Amino acid sequence: MKTTLLSKQSGGAFVEAAVVTPMLLMLIVSMMQFGYIYGVLTNLRGASAVAARMAILGSASSQVDVCEAAKNAVTSIVDASQLECQTSPSVLPAPVNSPVTITLSYAVPLLASNSGVLKGPTFTVSARTTMQ
Amino acid sequence: MFFMFTVVTTVLLTSIAFAVDMGRAYDEQRQLQIVADSAALAGVSALGSGTNYSIILSVVEAIAQANGATIDEIMENEPRCGTWERGEFIESNGRSCPSSANAVQVNIKRTIPTRFAHLMNQHSMTLRASAVAYLPPPEGGNCIRPFGIEDSHLKKLSVSEGGTFSVSGSQGMGNWGKIDLNGNASSGEEYTLLMLSNLCDEAIAPGNFVSTGTGNAQIDQVFQSLLDDLTPPFAARNMVFAVTTDFGNGNSEVQIQRFIKVNLLSQEGSGAGWRASFQLVEWDAEPDAPVTPSRRLVK
């Protein structure tokens, strides 16, 4: 009788672990993924502000220069070569004292690092800054 | 066991609340600062002749809104025009933007709801960001310094470009050297400032009559300060002086004949006994046009 009870208890713990562990792992992976996406978003916001400031203050003379500045401003968690950069107006320098909008987009790889080992779906994050 | 669970859970939840809400507040603060910076830079771009407060306000609001701020967040503490002097923002009176204004201040206040801190009865956090942008005065490497050298003196020395010559307090009639380019030469402080930083004004041209400054005060100290600047492009190099008619005794007027570009080589003596040596770079120099620097941002 005792043996039966004990074995039942062991089985219960195993089932509990089997149910809880995937959920826990999922929670941890989700938190990591969310943190990564949020980090990328913060990066893009800062980089778009840097690029916009360069565009309006005349430190960068063309769209290529402005986008290069944005790529230089992101940290290593963003693959700068995959960063999409758009400016409005598309031709820079813009007329004096007119607004310039810099939009940066980045496809964040989901459930994988950006090392490219595991290619999965992506989630596109974008940030925009307007300055005049 | 239950006691331990309660304690651990409370500490854990408090830590999570702190980490999540503070992290979000930090990120939001950064974003708010970008909005304030953008709005202040935009506001200062609209400064100029014919600008009034409502124009500045509309530009500030447009840019702040484009970056995700609301009108209420900006108007809680209204944007202000003012002047930026000696590292300080001096606000104009009320909703005014006088022609002398060279700076715009933007303050933004944002209240964000908390997530986990709700558990500790903290339902919201208030964030503030402030930025001041200003237009620095025009500057140029080779505008004009308020110092005149008599044309007759240079001709007498037969100095040519690349050659050297000296001037001293004891030569010529009475006190000479200082010229009043902007009507403030009687102030020793103003003379020193302009000698060290140039006066950039396109209205100053050959043929103009200018008053002479009196006294030898500051001449030796200013020359020494110029020599002491060892940072490229070196203040003592390529200075533009006026070449004038002869100075009279005491207060008088001289006429600007042309400009010369010189390098200051040395300075000795003090008071009326000052003596400076120069190298003539250009006999008939064209002062550079003033350069308007970019808007600058201070927080």
C-alpha cells in the first residue's frame, strides 16, 4: 500500500514538472525576447534622434551620410547592415529650417539570436524622430 | 514556511515592481528628452526678424507632437523665448519673443501609469525634461580686431609680405592703437573681448571713419593673451587689423584705409611702454565673412 502511494506521489511530481517546466521556459524565453525587442527599440529611438540632429544641423550633407550616422549610433545588439533607414524629405540637405524625419526599421529575429544560426520569423521594430 | 513565503514573495514582487517600472520610466525619460531637444531646436530655428511668440509656439508644438508629445505636456510649463548669456538662460517677460532673443526653452512634463508599483499603491510617475537651444553669435576666424596701425608707419618701414615689423606705445602722436569699431571702445572690457574674439560686422569697410580709443590699458595684456593661446588655429595668427590714417593726440577720428593680416610674434613692456612685433601676412587683406554657427543645445 505504501509503495503504491509513494509511486503515485512521484508520478504526480513528474507530471507537475512536465507541465510547469515548458511554461516556465516559455516565460523566460518570452521575457528575453521582449527585453531584446525593447532594447532594439530604445536603440533605434536614440539612433534616429542622432541622425535627425545631424540632418538639421548640417553635420551630414546627404541622405547616405545621415543614414550612416544612424547606423554608427546603434549598439551591437542591432545588426547595422540590416537597418532600414528612410528620410523625409528623401533628398538631403533639406531646405533651411524645414522639418526632417528619420525613420529607422529593423526586423528583430524571434526565438533566436541575431547570429543567424536559427532562422525564424521576425518582428519589425521602428522608431521615428522629427526635427527642424 | 508560510512566513518565509510571504517575506520572499514581498521582496521579489517589490524588486520586480522596481525593475519594471523604473526601467520603463528611464526609457520614457530618454524619449521625453529627445522630444524636448527636438522642440527647442525647432523653436530656435524660427527665431529671427519678424518672429513673434505665437510663431515660435506653433513650431515647438508641431515638432513635439510629431515626436509623440501632447499639447498639454508642453503647455504645463509654457515654452519661453529668452537670451543665452554666459552659460545662463535669461527668460523674456511672459509670452514675448523680442528681437534680441537668441534662445528657446522647452519644458515637458509627462505622467505615466505604473504597472507593478500599483501593488504598493503607487499609481503613476511624473517625468520632466527640459532643453534650451540657442543661436550662438556669428563668428569667424578672421574678422576684424579693434586695432589700427598707421599707414604712414608701415610705409616708412617699407615692410613687405612675409617681413616683420614692430609697433610700440611710444610711436606716433599720443595714445594710439585702439579703435572704436562698435561704439564701445571706451570700455576696457569690451576692447579686450573684441581683441580676443574678433568683431564680425560687414558694415566695417575701408573709407569708414572710426573713433580712436584712448589710453594704453590692456594693450599689453591682450597681446600676451593672444600669444598664450596655444590651441590651433592659434589666436595670434592671421589677425586682421585696420590700416588707418594717423592717430591724433587723445580722442580723435581716423579713417580706415585697408586691412592687413598679421601674425603676432612677440610682446614686451607694459602700460605706455608696450611693444609688439608682427609678421605681415597680407598687405591688403579681405576679412573673412562672418560664419553663423549651428544652433546649439544645452540642458
